[in-house]
Amino acid sequence: MKYGIVAFPSKEIQDFANSYRKRYDTHYAKITPHITLKGETEIQSSEIEEISASIKKVCEHFNPLTISISKISSFAPVNNAIYLKVEPTEQLMHLHEALENDVAGGEAKYKFVPHITIAQDMSAGEHDDVFGQLRMTKVDFNETINRIHLLYQLEDGSWTVFETYRLRGEE
Amino acid sequence: MKYGIVAFPSKEIQDFANSYRKRYDTHYAKITPHITLKGETEIQSSEIEEISASIKKVCEHFNPLTISISKISSFAPVNNAIYLKVEPTEQLMHLHEALENDVAGGEAKYKFVPHITIAQDMSAGEHDDVFGQLRMTKVDFNETINRIHLLYQLEDGSWTVFETYRLRGEE
């Protein structure tokens, strides 16, 4: 079973992201718009309660997340994915590190770049075309996210929420 | 904003339901397989924290749900929807009533028939054909669900989890 840890932004940001995702994101139907805090990690189904307990413990130390989004970026040429860039605050970086270090699972595959994907799995040509249109789009979202979620993946690739954790700590 | 309250069954049941839903359920991509405990209800976005608090209070009184599924049924002719019939235990009926009575929102539109939809929005002909094939399928699932979820709907019709509630009460 694969699990992952995400934060869902507000309905306003999710609706904005979906306006692009429905056209450009192959994962559109598998999960609603999200910030990945810990990427997909393979575990035994029986381990999920233990993982949930570790996440709960980590969340006790963290305050609600202050999120700021001001541009659309791309991971090209590494990956033809376009995303809403989430300001990499110290708080977000610390939360990511704590989840990596204190919750079971492999090492992160990539350096942590907080983001909300809006387009992926495009050809290089399509990517350049779409990003050419989107890169100048004005975006300006600022909000507070006070909970994160543990998800697991079904056989068809979609994700189900297992548990929600409130952030009510002090960091 | 529309909210709803659901219980997600285990990955095993969700994968089984999705094997049908991907072909027959128009809501397949909008939400993973679920038992609706309180159907979609219109509220102001600002009310969601209050609603969340009411659900939390209700859940304090309930034990994990004992779920038993032993047949595939249909709502026809009222509605051309096919579903996994969830045994309507007293516990489930009481939880539904408590959520109806103690959590803000309109009256339930239908009598509560606990189920997991696997096919919907079919023509009468397609329904009869598919149900003819599925009605004799042997299903036998028994499990415990120890959490329920508050969801809200995005503009594209998909559902995001707002909060999870553990059932750890005594009913």
C-alpha cells in the first residue's frame, strides 16, 4: 500500500488549480489539488496506524501553515510539470523535514519544493506552449492551512484520506 | 458550499467497488467509494468549523462501525443506481439519525439506506442489463470502520476531505 501526506489548500485555491488541471493534469481525477508534504511511500497495510500516530506526534509541534502563492512555475527540463509555487517558508521546510525524519518510509526522491501541480505528463512541445501562456498569469493567494492529511492509494491510482491532523503547536 | 459526511470502507472494498465504478459510475472521478451518512447539504463556507465541531461531538458517543455487505442491490425504479448493500444495523441507523438531528443542514431527502454506489446515471435499458449481470454476484465483506469524514464539494463536483473523526464512544 502506498501512502502520502498532503495539505489541501482552501476551496478558492483548489477551484483555481482545477480550472487548469481539468485540461492539463493527468492526475486530475485521482486527487483534489494539494501540496505534497511527503511523497508516495510503500508500506504494509498493517503499518498505517503506526504511521498515523507518528504524524499526529509531529503535528503537535506545528502551528497552522501560512501559505503564500504568487507565481506559476515549471519543473522543466527535469519534468514537464507546471505548478503554483508555494513560498518555501521556514515553517513549511521544518514540517517537511519532521515528516521525513520522524515518519516511517524511504528518503524523499526530490529536494522539497512546495507546490500545487496544475499540469503534468505533457510533451515538451505542449509544455512549452502551455507554460508560455501561464507563466505571466497573475496569482496572489495568501492563507492559513490548519490541518494536514494522511492518504493512501487505491489500485486505480486514486487517493483516499485515512486521517486528518490539526496543526496546533508552536512552530 | 456543499458539505457531506461519509465513511470510507477499507482499501479492499474500495478496490472492489472501483472495479465496477470505473465503468458504470459517473461520479467515479469525483470521490472514492464511500457510505454516505449525511447527504450533500448547502451551507455558508464560514459555517464549516461549527459543523465540524457538532460532528466531533456526535462521534464521541459512537463506537467503530461494524459493517457487513452481502449483496448487490438496485434503487430502480426510483433511481437507476446499483449499490453494495450495507447491512442497516442499529448502530448505523443511530449514527445517521444523530448526524441528521445534531448537525446543521436540511432534512434528509431520502430514507436512509446504507450503501456504496457502484453504478449510476444509466438508462433503464443499461441498468437492467448491468444489474442482470451483477445481482447474482457473490459478495461477502465484514469489517470495522473506526472513522468518518466531513467533505466539501469543489466547483467541478469533486469532494475534498475537511476533517476526520474517530469513533471511540460507547454506542
